[in-house]
Amino acid sequence: MSATEPRTLKTVTGAGGWPGAYELALDPTRSTLDTAIRVAELAEAAGIDALFTADLLSFGAQGAIGSQEPLVFVAALSQVTQHIGLIATVSTTFHHPFNLARLFGTLDHVSNGRAAWNLVTSSLGEENFGPDELPSPEERYARAAESLEVVNALWDSWAPGALTIGPDGRAVLDRAKVRPINHVGKYFSVAGPLNIPPLPQGRPVQIQAGQSEAGLALGARYAEIVFTSLPTLPVAREFTARIRAQAAEHGRPGGLPLIFSSFHATYGATEEEARRLVREKAEAIDFEAGRALVADMLGGGVDLSEAALDRPLPESLLPDIRSVNRRRGRVDIFTGYARSGYTLRELVVAAQDTGHWAAAGTPEQLADAVEERFRAGVLDLITLNGLADPEQYDFVVNGLLHELTKRGIVRPGYAGSTLRENLGL
């Protein structure tokens, strides 16, 4: 698939909010979907392009995350929305491609063509699936590549005209146009064909999350969109140039994959108010607990309990990225911060945004920051979160989103009936 003109910035919001699943689970009169339904309604009314669900596969220090099981969650949201896209995060490491093809194919059907798959290879969860040790990033991404080959072949296994309407109004199946895929690979043997009807979008939109070398290679070869941590404009320029150069080597059209960034915005009615909010958030941090968060950003195998808060980390504490078995892209960001002279205290502050792009200011100032990246060609999709909070909603929708629309950067409304059309794919 190729990106089409005119180019506009696409918007995404998290399919959740406050009260969250834990709070709603304590109320017997409400569903754990209630807040998400309200957010979905607000987002669709604002013309936001898609809802996003994150996922983790274990109960760790963060407890539950995201919107419970993503596919079930967004399938439910599909029935209370009409236009907004539905992005579910699902791992290839712990799922079989035939099941993935059926699950996302069914989501595409029940939503009338609004499904998207955010492919991850998982950095946690092996204790719940086996083996006991998480495979290396290279192994996980090799499995992911084969999974994508199988899933795409299954989605393509129905040729045009395989299913038509007969004179009596019933479906007529031409079995000769439904072809086996007969895949035999290192990880999977799948005969096919897919046993659900051809999909409204042909294929759901394919997003890939991860920016290690192996992740970058997978995204360059397959992804229509890459979701990644790009904390600064120089990092965004370097990453975009690398992945699109690799994509071009695979013969893919210019402008692909699209770049999707999480935007951690602090809004203020004035610049001074935004600065004050940033300062207050920093002052409220538990810096002793923050040591564990920084250790996690460095791959999890680092003991920072004795490190001085107001001094840079010694080189001896920084991991060799090749030895890290999870989230190498994030480790690369935080080792870069450490080597540039960040103190441990500054690393704890930076870790609150987990390596993502953070900015503060008035809606107009934040629109300037967004426009800079968009005009530089390193931003195609952006998260605009916090719609469940009335004050944040006002800043996001009536402030930043309104300003971006006024500048012609964001398209008002929806361009088509499918997510693929709305994203210009």
C-alpha cells in the first residue's frame, strides 16, 4: 500500500481514561468499558482518526495496563462507534498467525473496515506462556516476520469474485477462487486458506511498534505505520531517514512507513502555567522509587540503589545494548541520555515519559512544536490523550486540535468509511 496526497496529520487517542478498569471493576452498576465508551464518543465527535489499546501480558510492577484484552475491548467499542479506527496491540511471540488472521479479520468485519493491528514482539510475559526465558530480539522479530507473511497470505487467499450475490440474494461461493497458501517455514506450517470472508479493507492497517535494529528492519520491510519513541527532533530525523532508506531498499513507495509518535503534552492557559505544572510534577516524583524505573529503562539488569542522585551514572553501570533482551530502542535512548551527562535525578524525571516526546506550553505553542515535526516529514500520526478529563479535553480538542485544523495540518472530519481511507493508505 502507498500513502496518497494531500498529506495531513492523523490523530489517535487512548481507548481508556478515568475512572479506569480497576475503579470500574469495584462498581457493580458499571461496566469496565464505560469510560472508554465516553472517550470513544468524544473522540469520534472531534474527528480523531483512531482509538489505541496498549497491552502487557503479565502482572508486574505496573499492575494491569491498557484496556484489558485489546481485541475484545475494541470489538465492543466498534458497536458504539461508526467512523473511528480501532487499533489493538497484539504480540506475535505468543500468538499463532492463523488465529491472528481470523481475529483481526473478524474485527475488520464487525467494525465495517476500521481494524488496525499494532504488532509487538513483547518484552514481558514469558512466564505465562513459556519458554521460561524470553527469546532474543532477533529471534522474536524473525518469528514476527514469518507471522506477517502467513497472516498477509491468509488475508489474500480469497481472490476477487470468490464471493458473489446470487439471484435469490444468497451468497455464492466460487471455491476455485479461494486458494490455499501452503506455507511451510521455520516457525509455522499453515495450509490455509482463511475460513472467514474477504475483509472490508482487504487487510487491516498494519502498525509495528519497536525500534531496535531488528524492529527497525521489520518495520522497514512490512509496516505501513511505525509506532516508536522519538523524544527529540534530531532523533526523529535520524530514525525516519534510516527506516525509510531501508524501506526503499525493499522497493516500497516513498513516504512509507508512516511515523507515529506518542505526544506527552502538558497544557497551560499561559506559558507560565505550563511551566509551573511541569515543575510541580517533577517535585512530586518519588526519586528513590524512580531508581527502579530508570533501571527498567536501561533494560532491567542494572542496580541503581547506591548511585548518587545528583551525579551522572558511571559508565560501568550502563549496559551493553547487545546484551539486553528487551526494549533495546528504549535502552538506546536512556544510555544516550546518561552518556550525555544526565544525572540520575534528571534520568528519573525523563523516565516519567518513558522515552517518548514530551512538551509543555499553551495549545498554540504545542501546535508550533507539532507543526515543526510534521513539516520536517518526521510525524504522520500523533497521540492526543486525556479526553476523559473535561479540562484536558478542552485543551486538546478546542485548543491544540482546533489550532492544527486551522493551520491545515489536520483534516476536519473523516475522509472515507474505512480506517485505511482515513489514514490515506
